[in-house]
Amino acid sequence: MSVTFSERTLRVGDTTIAFKEAGTGPAVVQIHGAGGARVTPAHALLAERYRVIVPELPGFGTTPDVADVRTARDLARVMLTFVAAVAPDRPSLIGTSFGGKVALWMTIDAPDRIATLILESSAAIRPADHDLSKIPPSEMPARVFAHPERVTLPPDDPAVRARNGAAVGRLIGPNRDADFERHLSGVHVPTLVLFGDRDGLIPTEMGRIYREKMPSAQFVIVYDAAHQIQIDRPEAFAEIVGDFLERQETFIINRSSSLVLT
Amino acid sequence: MVLFNFFHLMAWPYLQSRPRSWPAPAKLFDPARAVDLYGSYIDEMALADELGFDWVGCNEHHFSPFGLMASPTVMGGALTQRVKRARIAMMGSIIPLNDPVRLAEEYAMLDVMSGGRLIAGMIRGTAHEQLAYHTNPDESRDRYEEAFELILKCWTEPEPFGWQGKYFQYRTISIWPQPLQKPHPPIYIPAGSVQSVHFALRRRVGIGAAFVSMDRAKEQFDLYRKLAGDQGWQPPPANFLYDHVIHVQTDGDAARRTIGEATTYFRKELLGPITSSLEMVVQGTKYITPEERARRRGVGAETMATMDLPQQIEQGYVSVGTPDEVVEQLTRVIKHTGVGVVNARFHVGTMTHEQAAASMRLFAKEVLPRVRGLGQQDAPPPSPTVAG
């Protein structure tokens, strides 16, 4: 991981958003989930070809709340302002878990300003009876990581974790959000939906709903990964995301050589 | 209820000289003679169906007279049109050697073409088979496990999907046809190792033991039962399959002579040449872990190759003799192992079609009714629970 992320801040309305950034090329903005703004090994790999921007969402970590942000859509509006300032030239988005819903709202509300959308283990659509509070904390690590041994960052401060969890609980909306889902058929931005085959938080099968509802969505299952695909299989994540960012729906054409020897 | 799978290796019985090793030279094969041979072998599968065997079974072997089903699914396709009632058991395609999406498609075709009678064996293959398509034996288990998951997804995912695997990468998959049995056909896997037993149990699929003594088979089955019990689950006997040679005649001594000659050919001409290549892979790669190698010493196919007939009967590889004798021997094997599916091999080595067919008829008339009801009362084949 030779890429170094620099830390910057940007004033957005009456709040300040801190973000980390590395690389050059087309911009890719990470919209994080309950885990907060963390630079992953997958980000470092993507930064070899792209300008990777990892902001901390208002209401998460140490970033103050923004007044009047009551829903994921409200938060999406704030982040659209951030994105317009930091990467005005049609960036792509990676929406992870809860961030999937924010990134989708950003795309729904400003489709012309988003080049490509990546949804990683998106929590925007959940089974009707889904209730994470029923999962014993002791089970959490195995549900989040297929490879806990690949986690390199120290765990968050418990206070930060609690604040992030509370923010998600406040903003995410119902398991099946009819008002949100009816917009999906109108999303034409090329979208890649990724789920780990061992995701213990959001069932892998949720991925097919995006494929069904969104005309331009591709659904790909990442083998041997749970909820945190970027941690469980960084190379696999960066490879397919990089390919999709570059080629969108034509990424289904194999352009790599199978020539053995000349 | 004990089920009988009429399992056929479809061996080549006309060897004039013994191949030095595996692969056997293709010049020893005579396509003109194979035309009738395939015909009579398929007739035997159809006869098994008429006689009341529960399944008919195919398998995959390469580059040798050991078995002529390089592609068991090709044979399965023929059987869907000849076998009207029995289940068609692919025991099966060698998963790490083949394209998993192609296998998912072929198995799904067989399931639909047979009206939902497919048994889906997911085989890792004998060690030397890994040489056939030049795949790395070290990676065989990992490839197998990934392909297994991918095949299940091919059968259960209703929307097009891609697969970002470790060994397999597909950008868009949506197989037609889909299997008729839901969520998917019953699955069996070979479980020679502790690791395989754990894998099978996680998915609650059936396990099989072949070319091992009944003690060794029982060990594997007991491990599965114990681990399942720890999870509060009691697997049905049909989750356990054991490979077994059967030969019946009214004259017991004649039966022993017939099977003696046939198994001598099987052991010396068919199995013998394979063992050096098999050992090369086993000793030189991680196909079987060192711990498993130590655990299995003296219980594998190479041991069987040196055993005489009384030893083979004693250790549960073979039941042979009069109907009464075979009932007694089979009863012992079934009770000892608790097996619910006998992978019955009737046509062995150089045996003729007439010999095999006569033995099958006598078995169906005088043995089958007396061994069917052995074992615990129990349900049909394992219900698949691995969906999605």
C-alpha cells in the first residue's frame, strides 16, 4: 500500500466535512456506512487509477450534525453539495451499507452529476422482518467479516460507534421503503451492485432486487466475502469496481487474454 | 428403507495387454467394439430401472479403461430417455475439472429432462483425474468448494448475476433451464476426509464412501452423525451412501468364481495401472493433506487391489454368493454402517452382460425384498436445505 491519503476539510453550508483523498484520475467518492469514514486496502488499490475521496458524513464520527437532516435523502442533498465542490466533474460513488441508500438518493436526485454508482452490501433494501438489534453482539464479527484476520485498522472508540449507530438508526428509513423504491426504475446511471456470498447483516439475495428494479444495474456476488467486502477481499473488490468504473455495462466482455504461450 | 443405486463404471473389458500406467494408450481402445458395449451397458441401466432399483448411477473418469464415461452427463442424457422411474444419479461430474456454470446447466437439463429425478453428485475426483485437464491438485479443494457454491447460486438465483470468485470469474450468469426440483436436486458429495465431512454437514448434504472398508465408511458416517447431533440434527440414513460390489447366483461357488475373475481383472488391469499416477499426485501435492494421508494409510484403493475375495467380503467391499449368502453379507454391511443408499456395482470388470443381468434379476427377486426394509425407518432422499 504505497498510496498515501492526505487529510483535508471542506466547508459545506454551515458545517465542515473532513475527508481523506489520494490518487489522480476520475473521482470516486466513498459514501460510508455505520462503520464510518475509513480508508480501506481496496481504496488504496483504486487510488492507483482513480482519485479516491473518503468523506465523513455529517452526524458520524466527529463531524457535527447538519440542521434539518432527518432522512437519508436530506443527507444525500448535503453530500451532493460536498461532491459538487470537491469533484465537480461527474464523480462516481461507492455507497457502502447504509451509505448505499445515501448514494442512491444522490443518484436519484442528481442523475446527471453522477457517472457511475457502486453499491457495496447496500442496506437500502432489507427483508421486511429485518432487525439487526436482535443479533447478539458476540455474533457480529462473523457476520460482518469472512476474514476477521484481514482487519488492519483498530476498532472505533465505543462512543463513535454508538454515535454512528444512532445516526444510521435515525436516517435509514424502513426496511422496505416504498417511496424510495419507486424511484429505482428511473435510475439510468450505470450501477454495480456487490454483495458478499457470506454477508451476515444484509442477505446476499437483496442484490437481486436492485437488478430487478433498476434498468442499468448489474448484480455481482463476491465469493468468500461477508458484509465488509473491501476488507475481506480488497483485490477482488478493486478489480471489479475498477473495471466497472472504466467500462460500465461493457465490463461483461472479457478483454483479458487467455493466450498461454506464443 | 435402504435404497439401491445401480452404479455402473462402464469399464473396458477387452484389454489385450495391461497399460503400464495412467493414462492408458488410446491405441488400446477399439471404437467399433465400443458401439455394442455402450449399448449393452445402457440396457443394464434400463433393466435396473425395470427391476426396481431406486437409482441408476454414472460417474466421470478419464483416459483409461477403468470407465468409459468421460462425461457422465452425456450418459445421463441418454438415460433420461431409457430409465423411466428410477432417479438418475450423477455420482458424478468432477467439479474442479469442469466449468461450474456448464455443470450447473447440464445438471439442470438432466433434472428437467428426467422430470425431476436427478441426484446431483458433486465429486472432487480421484487424485490422478486432476492430471486429465492439467489442473493444479493443490488447488482442487478450494476450486471445488467455490464451484459448489457457484453451482448452487446458478440454480437458485432468479436474476442475472456475476461471480467475483477466487478461481472463477463470471460477469453475467443466468442459466436456462433451471432445475425442476426446488430449491435444487438432492446433493451428495464424497467425504473421505474430516474436512469434507464438515463441508457436507454445513450444507446438510449426503455423503458417500467408495473404495474403502465398511469400518472406514462407518467412521466417516459416525463423525457426520456426531457433529450433526451436536447441532441437534439427526440426519436420515439416506444421507449416507456406501459403494459395494454385489454378485448373486443360485450356485454360490459359481458366483464366487465369476466375481473372482471379474474383480481380478478390475484390480490388476483397471485399478493397478492407475495407482502409480494416483500415488504421484497424493504424495507430491496437497490434494490430500498429510494428516489425512496418515489417517488413511492402509484403507485406500491400493489396499483393496491386493486383497483376496474372502478379505473383501469380510471388510465389506463385496457381497457374493447365493441369495441367502448375499442377504446375510449385505445385512451385516447395512447394519454396521447404518447406510441408507447402497452404491451397488453389479457389472464388474470382464463380466458379461448375461452374467450381470442374471445376477441383477436374481438379486431383485430374492435379495432386494429382504434387505429393503433394513435399517431405520426413514424418509426419502435428503431434503436439500441449502437454498440461496
